[in-house]
Amino acid sequence: MPCPCLLILARYLFSESFERLCSSLASPLVIPGLEIEGGLYVQRNSISMSRRFVWPKQDLVGAHQELTAPVVDLEGFLRGDEEATKQASDIIKAACLQHGFFQVINHGVDLNLIGLAHDHTDNFFKLPTCDKLKVRRLPGSIWGYSSGHADRYLSKLPWKETLSFGYNENCPNPIGIDFFKSTLGKDFEQTGLVYLKYCEAMKGLSLSIMELLAISLGVDRGHYRKFFEDGCSIMRCNFYPPCQEPGLTLGTGPHRDPTSLTILHQDQVGGLQVFSDNIWQMVRPLQSALVINIGDTFMALSNGTYKSCLHRAVVNKYEDRRSMAFFLCPREDKVVRPPQDLVFNQGKRLYPDFTWSDMLHFTQKFYRADDSTLQNFTKWIISAKSANL
């Protein structure tokens, strides 16, 4: 029987958007590349691209310089070196105060495991569309394949395919390791096991980073680690196909993750961009590094001290791009509230109490994540609580 925690997460993650009820589509643009048919990408030699993939000009402003992304060496911290721990926490603090983004090296995650997880991801996205549809994301399911999130949105569709599933180490079957074999066949017998090991490694690393975040904020070292230990996290594999008109669309639109912490491993193609100093800046992929960014839920847990990272992904004309994102989340019924010492030092609370299930409900049913999600969620939760008085 599926874990109740994952079932609750699935209900929110895959709830039907009101936009699915709308039936009218904009007229297509004639662009070679990918086409959306019934919500699916179809490869063709010469096809049209729906206007649903075209983004507004203000979202497509180019990035012309490279972000000097802070790089944190975790080797000393992981072996208990106090001086190295302080150096790491200082770098993280500076990054999170500025834009909420940094990269980590010597992180302790087996590079062979990362490579193996990418191999299994590649094997999945190379499947014919009819086979990928066997795991098509459906309401009520924690696992699922999606193309452009066409089942949720009418416009500004991302130029990508995704495979998502939940992870909860406290369940007997944390990700459903038999799921891939039973739906995709014997060739995917090991896929579930590889993803399980990958998620275990990501969860361990994310809890270590939570320790450093606590140290950098001057609160109890174990505060955030304890808060997230029993959480239900999310794993997402991304595939960005080449696009003949990359200047018209985005692989992922500008947004801040509603979750708490994201650990991303990207290939060497490049495409990730971060908004800092009022401009978009390119992030050069670093071999063996993992990308870390702060999400809205942790911004609330820090009482607004640390910034939730505004980022996007662009596509290119010639190369596929792949990435794997692990989103750390608290248990869905835990109250998101900053440490009292932090609030005392700052003088007041910036955000009301809420649960992770509240945030999921808001972003999956009422609001598409963008650069103002937390502010609008705050207004929504206050209004909802007032209505229930």
C-alpha cells in the first residue's frame, strides 16, 4: 500500500488545474522542432509549434554575462573541521543574502551514481512517445511523465519533458522501486533501485546543507536538519530537446521554487540562468559540482533573511540538455515557522504560519510558480484564514 504521506503529496502535485477546462488554443507558428498534440511532444522533420510555447518578450530578455557563482568546498565540513565549516557557512551566507544560489564540490555523492542515474534518465527519454505514455502523469499518481505541462497550462509552456516522482525514506517502499519495471518492462528493472540510491544520497546531502544554513543564520545547528528529516521530497528528471527557434521559448520560465532547497545536477551543455543584480546571468556548468538554490519555503523559514533564487532555463538550437533536480520538502503537515531566536533578532515575523501542504495546494491548484509566489501565497493564506474565523 502506498505511503499516506506520498498519497497526500500526489493529490496536490497532480491535481487538475482549472485551465484544463479551457478548450481554445492560439493559432500555431510555423517553426521546425517540436509540436504539441494532445499535450504531447511529437518529433517531426517539418512541423508547426503552437503559440502555447511562445513566451512574452519580457521573459526572454537575454543573459550577456556569466554569474560569478559561489563555490563551496564541503570536504572539510563533512569530516568535522570547524574552521572549514565556518568558511563554508560564510560563503553560503553571502550567497543566500544576495541571490540564494551556490554550487558545492567535494560533496560526498558518488560521481558514478550520478552518472548511472543520468544513464537511466537518458534511457527513459529516448523511448518512443507511446512507451513514455505508459507512465504519463495522471491525477492521483505520484509518478509521471509530462511534456510541456500541457495538461496544466494553456500558455507559456516550457520546452521540455519531465519525469517526476516522490521520495520518502520513512516509507517501506520510498519511491516504488518496482514501478519502472512493471510499467516499462525488464529493461528498466534497475531504474527504480538506481533512483532510490540517488535520492538517498541527495536527502543526506540536503540535510548536511541544512546544518550549514543553520550555522550561517546563527541558530541551533540541528534545527533545520530535524525539521526536514521526516519530509516527503520530490525528484524530477528534465530533458530539453533542441529548438529551432530558441529565442521564442524557454525550457523553464522565470520562477522561484516553492520548495525549500533544490539540489540540481546538470550536464555540460549549459542553459541555467540566475537573476542577480537586476539582470539575467548565465551559470557555467562545473564538472562534478552540484547546484544548490534556496526555495520559497526556506525563505519563510529564515524569516526572509535568505533569498529564494529566481532562475530559468533556456534552450538551444543544436543540443539536448539534461538535468536532475531533487527538491527537499518538509512533511506536509509540519508548520513552517522560523526559529524564535531569528524572529527575536529581527523584531517581527514576515510570513504567517503555514504548512507545506498549504503551499502545494496553492501552487498546484491556484497559482503558477513565478517570481512572486511567496508574496501572493502569503496574501492568499491570510485571506483564507480570515474567511474561516
